[in-house]
Amino acid sequence: MGLFRQIKEEYEVIRERDPAIKSPLEVLLYPSFRVMLSYRKAHKKYLKGQYFRARKISQKAARKTGIEIHPGAVIGKGFFIDHGSGVIIGETTIIGDNVTLYQGVTLGGTGKESGKRHPTLCDNVMVSAGAKVIGSFTIGENSKIGAGSVVLEEVPPNCTVVGVPGRIVKRDNIKVPRSDMDQVHLPDPVMEDIIVLQHENSALCNKIIDLEKEIKELRGGK
């Protein structure tokens, strides 16, 4: 892919995903735009075995943008990082097409083991702000990871994951449109559990009251 085509593709992705854009020139200031141009260049050198040069490019981009993408990572088309500060993408990460990450996301490994040690994100995945996806497993296509979640195991397609550790709270096999980038209106499993416990506690208290009344009646009202 030529440089002009790369620039055009990154430009179109940002214009499509970010409603805050008011003028075309703003795209040139975006960390996502700048870091992806550097990543494409570094990745080519990495594939040629020029590891030092590749890392030099990626580290320079990380200092300027706050986004650290290892040149060994494989990233598909339509990739977008909104804001981007604090994003880290590990060496063996594989990212499919039309994936969106928000600030503070980590796609990391679980240790110093060799081989594939970072996650694979399939097409149309969205990872919300501050989420951590740690380990060598797959996040299925069209899935959404809620803000602040810590995902430690595989996620099937068409799922919503929230919490620490991450739990699947929605799976309906309905394809998530590319335009669905809502990272706010997600289920809250902790609150749902609290509500269930409150109902169970109320039912238990009522049962105890009924038992006390029965015991009192058996004793003749004394």
C-alpha cells in the first residue's frame, strides 16, 4: 500500500468515527492518525528483520502521541484509536478490520513466555476506555468490552463484557453495526447482583417475621 493511500485510509477512518471533527485539517493533529502512519512504516521494517530501526520508529511515535504500538503487531484496515493516551499494543497482538480502541486500553501479555502471548481482536470489536485485555486468546467479532474491564479469557462473537474480571453479560448473536460505538450504555453486573441480594434479603426478613408470628401464636400470644 502506497503512502498516499495509507494517509487517505487513516483520514477517512477518523472522519467516519469521530463526530468532533469540524474541519479536514484537524485529522492531521490526531494522535491516532500520526501513530498509525509510524506503525505502518515500522511494521514493514520489522517484517524485513530490521528490528532496531522498527523499534526506534515506534518508540519515537510513542513519545509524541502517548500510544505505544509494537512494530510486530498485526493490524487490519479501519483501525481507530479515539484520543489514545496510554494505549499499549503488544508484539504478538492481532487486530482485525474496523476495530476501535479508546484511551488507556492495554492489549498485553501475561508474562515473559515466548510465542503468541497477546490477544487477537476479530473484526468490528470495540474496547472501551481503560479496559485491559491480557493473554493469548480471541475476542470474537462484533464484541464490546466495557470501560475499565479486565478480560482474561476468550470472548465469543457478538458479546458484551464488563467487570473485573470481565464477564459476558450479553450475547444475542445479532451483528453489532460499525456505527454502534456506544461505550456508555452497557449492563452493570455488580448492580444487578446487588439488586438480587436486596430482594433475597427482603424475602428472608419477611419469612423470619412470619415465623416469629407463628411461634408467638403457638405460645398463646405470650
